[in-house]
Amino acid sequence: MRVARLGTVLAVAGATVAVFNRCTVGQLRSGRTRSEPVTVCVPARNEAQRLPELIGDLRAQTGVAALRVLILDDNSTDDTYAAAVAAIDGDTRFALHRSEADPAPGWTGKAAACSTLADLAETSPGPDAGTIVFLDADVRLEPGALAAAVDESKRSGVALLTAWPRQDALTPTERLIQPLLCWSWASTLPIAPSQRSLRPSMAVACGQFLVFDAASYRAVGGHSAVAASVTEDLDLARAVRRAGMRTSVVGAGSLARCRMYRTSDDLEQGYERWLWTAYGSVAGSAAVGAYAVLAYVIPPLAAVFGSERRWGLIGYTAAVAGRVAARSTESGGSTTAMPDALLHPVSVLLYLRLTWRSHRSRRRGTLAWKGRALDVGDSET
């Protein structure tokens, strides 16, 4: 069964890349006190439960002498605004704003909210924004996280730093799917050489925790440059590189974490809204799906049922090792991923199912997120 041998070779290659990244990708460490202005922008829609926790974390930050936090209640239908007011509790470093309209045509909700916050960062009273940090409302921070991220951004001299949080996952569906966010790039892209490149296709970004040099952000047009994108974080990183500026990614798991979804329905809708964009087209998704099945499904099947059982076992072991290495990269050293990693073939199949559902939803025009329909243009061909 030569196909199992080929799949095993691919799985071993992925594991090799993942281990290389584990050894070479930087990790956020508590940094020195930063004296320059830092403006944190938090878009929040229907985040009454989670936003107060982030506000508490931001109020407890250390090492940032000139901190300003701008929060936008993005036309929420719950008590986000009132919850934020209570959590801020009069802290003068915080400014809470409210949008009572949905985004204009040609804009996604998050891009519009982030753009509004960036405009406020320039016009609101307070220190000029030397550094702009975009944080999702479901991120949790240790007290030194902001200082460490800004310190790393300045030390590396990049226009955009992605501080990749540890992806917390509690339910079975989360545990199968969420680790694939980091694994997808950690097992395919050698980060150290990619960060010396300006090729947009080699950019990595995660909108949960982005650190921008403010002048560089404005130079590329900010979020208005990616107004219609449902993957605005990655597209913005590519825009930065096209402008001749560097981007980088570091593991932030020891100082930042994020639990994106709380239910299976939220997780499915969250992935469906953007997976159709991940590989450029239906054909691209099909090609990636075929590769994933060959590398991560065929070998374990061969190990159990095929004639090439030794090859299949090697391939399956490599896949598990790559998954564990990727998880360790984002968490800063934890290897608690092992039990979930043993089900990696199941994770891959579920991911492919979500990709198919995403393309189907786009064709039907039913993409939505947080109660808003997503206008993504004409259907695919």
C-alpha cells in the first residue's frame, strides 16, 4: 500500500517542521517597564459575560507607564455596555464608546469596530498612540503580558507582532478542533526563516492579540485596507508585508490565553464564517483536504487495517508528535495535549467537515456571526 508510505513521509515532514518551530519560535517573557504610550483597543459585541474579566486583567497590568484602553460596544444586543461600566469602575485610563449602528456596506463588523477604535486612538484625549494593541474580549492576560508584548515588538523591530495566546478548550469539540489553529501553521511553515521574509503568503497572524507600531498601522491604511475581509488579521499582516515591513509571531501561552467558543454551535458557526477563505478557492480547499487525508488519516488506517502497518504506525506517531509540539509552542512548554493529540485523525476529519460546511454556507449566502449576516460578495464558482 504505497499510498500509506507517502502519507507517512508527509506526516513525518509535518512533525519535523513542528518540532523545529517548537525549538525556534520565541516565547513572551515578562519584560521591562515601557514608558512609551500604549493604546489598547477592544472591540466588543455581545460580550457582557467575558468583557469584564478582560477589563479586570487590563486594570491589573504592570510595566506599562502610559496605558490607555479604548473599548467599543459594537451595537450589542445584551448588557455589554453596562457590564463594562461596572468593571471599569471609574478607572480614568479607560474610555468606553458605543456604536448603535451595524457596519456600512463593504465592511465586516470586526474590521469596522477596530477601525473606529483606531480613529478614536488618534482623536481622543490622552497620550499619542506609539503602540496600538488590538485585543479580543475573550482574551485573558497575566499582569505583565502587555509590557512583555510591547517589549518584544520594540526589540524585534517589527511593524506587527502577533502574540499567540494559548487556546483554552474544555468541551470535547473544542479540544478536538481548537489546537488545530496553531498546528495548521506550526506543522507547515518554518517560522524563523518566514519571519526574515516579506512574502505575504508566509505571514502568520491571530487577531486575538495584535501589537502594531502605530505609524506602520496608519501607513498601510489600518483596518480600512481589509474592510470586507472575514480574516482581517491575516490579511492585515499580508498588507504590512506588501508595504515592505516585517511581521512576526511569538508564543504567548505563559502570559495570555483565550477560550474562543463555549458551545459546539458557536464553534461551528465561528469556523464556518471564514474557512471558505483559508485556501483561496474550492479547488484549494479540496487540494488541502486531500493532502490532510493522505498525511493524517491514511497512515492510522493502514496501521490498523492495511498491509503496511509499520509505515502506518510511524505516520500516526509522527502526526501525534507534531500535534504535541505545536501545542507546546503556543502554550510555552506544556505537553498536556497528549490525550487529545491521540485523536488527531478525528480532528482532521472534523476540520474538513467544517471547511465543507463553510463553502456550502457561502454558496447559500447564510454566513453569519454574532447575529449579523456576512456580506462576502458573489458566490463561488
